[in-house]
Amino acid sequence: MPHTLTPETAARLAAVTLAHVTRAYPNKPDHVLGGPEDARPPSVLHPVFYGSYDWHSCVHGYWLLGHVLRRFPDGAQAAAIRALFDRQLVPAKIAGECAYLAAPTARGFERPYGWAWLLKLAHALSLLPETRWSRALTPLADIIAQRVRDFLPIAPYPVRVGTHFNTAFGLRMAADYAEGAGDAALTALLIETAETWYGDDADCPAWGEPGGDDFQSPALIEAECMRRLLPRERFLPWFDRFLPHLALRRPATLFVPARATDRSDGKIAHLDGLNLSRAWCFRALARALPPGDPRGVAMLAAADTHLDAGLSHLTTDYMGEHWLSTFAVLAMDA
């Protein structure tokens, strides 16, 4: 598979995604039971995002489809994507998603990973010429954006793991939504939070990566968060301090693709995603550096190596198939 998002590759990944965003089982709900009446099937709990094994994967599957539709509006899967959106991204079904979040037991539902992807989806839909899907999703995006505003001021510390709970990823994805929506106050809150949490970080001990179920690099996603939120003149000195030996390909652990040993194990399958998300970060970070910077050369080469490792296993097993294509697209279009 090529390292860039061609029309053919986009159609292939969209076909994979169309097959799972409405596949309700197997399903791993993030659901708190307040009583026996809350024991309901996924499609009742979540009228839109009930597929793809879990809610957040379904949300970012929709993001992939929206992104592909914007990039290739006359592509091979464009009609199928529009048909899906017309069935699912409608006010009545979005109201069902909003109603789920209104329950007291859902206060922390999908925080921060699912929040990040819902806002990223809202941004993607806002870029399409068809406005009906964006308008339909707006009430749900408004709820999630308000939860971000409410949560960040009371969150005393970042979460630096390589899984769904990583807060740098959440800030980075929310930044696209805030900027696209023209929400200067939310953007300012994201920047303030990032500087508070990460502004003094230096000599990142990335030798501890990867963890056995990582699908993000804590070091690289933090750097990508700061790249996205800080102006270039502030980001570059921070980056110099944070990972000072990249030109020497150190820490070496960042430059060696992770090895997944059993792709039917959902946690181990995360490691294929780690290779793709590293490639995304490497490419985005390299783009921010001055021309000819040796760190950029090293990172772009590492991105290619990681893409080769990750793209070979997008559909090996459903434990990866239901989500890996999203991170492949992030890397290809970085």
C-alpha cells in the first residue's frame, strides 16, 4: 500500500470502514448500569455509533469516511458514504446519542479519547459542502465541547500513557475543532492547559517506550500536541529541549517499529496502531522543522519504516480491522 492517500487507497480503506461502522457485534461497551433497565443492546444505547466494536472506534470510523469524502468527493465509495450519513447523521438519532450523555453515570463517558474523536468528526463534517450532516451532529459536538471546557480547569495532571487516556492526544484533536469553529476561548484553554501540563518538559525519557499495549507514543503525541497548539517560534525551542537527540536517532526505541505477536489479542494489536500513529507524528513534526534539519531527515525515514510495518496488517484480524485504517489515514495525510 502506498504511503500517501491515493484515490484507490482511500476507496479501499473506506470500504473496510463501511463494513464495520454498522457491525454491532462483537461489542465492548463503555457503559455504566444504573439499574436493570440500562442493560440494552448497543444499537439502542447508541443509535449512531453502535458499530466498530466500541463507541470511539465507530466515531473515528465516521471521521475517516468524512475525510475521504472531502478528499475524493467523486471516489468509488462516495455514494455509499453519503447514503450512510443520510441514514445515520440525522437529528433524531443524534438526539439519542445526546440523551445517553445526559445520564449522571455518563459524565466521564469516553473521556478524553472519544471526546477528541467526536470533535474531530465534527470538524471534518464542517468542511464538507453538504451541510446537513454537520448541522445534525452539532448538538452532540456542543455537549462534548462543553465537557472539555468543564473538565480541563479541574484536571490537575496530564495522563501520559500510550492508550486511550492520553491527554495530549485529546488536546491535539480538540484543537482542530476549536480552530475550525472559530472558538477562540476554547483554543486559549487548550493552549493554556498544554503549557501548564507540558511546557517545562525536557529530556523526555522515551526509552521506556513502547508499553505492551500502546497505540500511541507518549513522547511523540505530546510533541505533536505542542506543535499543533504553540506558535512555531515557541514550539521549536520547546522541541529542542524535549527530544534533544533526535538527529542521532535517539532515544533509539522511538525509531524501531513495534512488533505485534498475536493480532487476535486486542491489546497486542494496539502495537500495529502504534506504528501508524508514530508515522503520523514523525511526519507532522518533521514538517515543522527548518529545511535541511537533520532531525527531519531522521524522522521522515522513521515514518516510512513505521508505515511499512503498520500498513501490512490493517485487516489481519477484526481486533485491528475495526480501527487501524483511521491511523493509517492520519499518517498518509500528515
